[in-house]
Amino acid sequence: MSTAMWWFIGVACTELALAAVLLRTRSQESGAWPADAEPPPQALALLRGGRRAAVTVALVALHQRGAVAAGRKRTIRANGGPGRTRDPVQLGVHGSLHRALALRTLALRPQARRAVDALGGELGRAGLLRPPARLRAARVLLGCVPLTVAAGLLVTWVRHGHGGGYEDVPGGAGLVAAVAVPPVLAATMLLLRLRPATPAARHLLDGLRERHPLPAHRREVTDGRLVQLYVALYGDPALAMFLPRFSRDGGLLDRPSEADENRPPPEPGGGTGRTAR
């Protein structure tokens, strides 16, 4: 293999090592949540499904107080004041509803986005979420790895093809491939597996799902806070179970057709209760 190719492989390995350092998370500092407590439902939803999930749980809490309702064409509209809450995400989401908005648009409104970003900062300090800047930098480095290897292969091919002093032995092309391909595959796999939530966050979510399995029917749950927790942990299945109409008409479901198929039947007399609207 040419000396130039070794240099390119070295640069690619350095990029992989720097990305791995950026993706490492420190142990929990004097973070937002002590070991004997758990983050609120919006925070758990952010760990599980990102910004959209956090806004969805905030909307569930607001809807339980009658502060928001489904609008026309799968949108959400304000339905009075936010009620008695000091939760920054709920206040940010409600404050963004100057008009009816689709969930995707609502999640990107400045007031709602700032509130969710602040919550993400708390989760980062608690060791549950990777800092966005470090995550972006790691992704850039990982994206550079295949480009670096491809550039090395191109330089090697050009030197070999033009007889530019390429010192090699028979089968050198296979040796180049054997050395170059593993870093490319490693970078690709790591890039595909990148998630903002840390292993500690995944462990937390798994433990909560074990302690709070999704019930068979919404009648088993009468506590509105538990409904928020189930939506935070399970997403669409919990939405379709506890708030079928609101979730469908407000456009909260990622896969509305599938959720509608699993939607519980209406209760006798048409009454569904507040948590089932």
C-alpha cells in the first residue's frame, strides 16, 4: 500500500476517535433529577421521541385541563387559558397557539422550541441527553470518514494508473480495500445508531416501562398524570387508547390509520370521559 493511503487511513481513524470522544457522556453531575426521582412526562417523552413527543405530552396535559382542543384539518387550537400550571413546556406550547397549528409546525414555533430546548439542557446536565452541539460535531466527523477513505483510494488509484511511483506488491488493491472498508463500515453503522438519548436514558425508560406496562383498557387508569406518563413512554398506542378522538382529529398520531384500527370502541351511551376525548 502506498504511503499516501496510510496517511488517509490514519486521518479517518482520527476522525472516528474524535467522534467517539464527543459521543461519550459524563456521569451525572449535580443534575436536574436526583437518583430517587424521575423526570416529568415531557422530559421522558423528549428522551424517547424528541421534540415532537415532548410537545405531544404537553398538549395532552393542556387538553386534560380543557386548555387546547382539536382544530380543523388535523390542527390544535387554544381553548382558553393554560390553567394552573408552571410547567415551562406547557406554557411555551400554549403561548404558541395564537392560531390553530399542525403539530409539526407547533413544535417549531419559537416559544415552544425554546421551552423544549431548555428542558433538553437540563437533561443534558443530568447525563440523560447528549449536548446538541457535540452530537452535530460527531455526525460531521463521522460523515467525513467515508469521504476521507474515498479520497485516499482515489489518490492511490491515480498514482497507480499513471505510474507515479506507486510502490506496491501483487494484490495491493485487495489490501487497500481490506484496510479502508472497515473504517467506512464502522462510521456508517455508528452514524445510523446515533441517538441523542444516552445509555442512562434508555435504561431509565426501560425501567419505567417495566414498572408501568401499558394497560389493556383506558378504564384501568383514572389519574391524568398517569395518562401523561403512558403517552410519554409509549407514544401512539397510548394516545390511541386514552385520547382517541383528540389525537386523531388534532393530528397527534404518527400513523393515524394504524392507531384508528386499534382504537378502543366508544363506551355505552357515547360517554368517553375527559381523558378519552
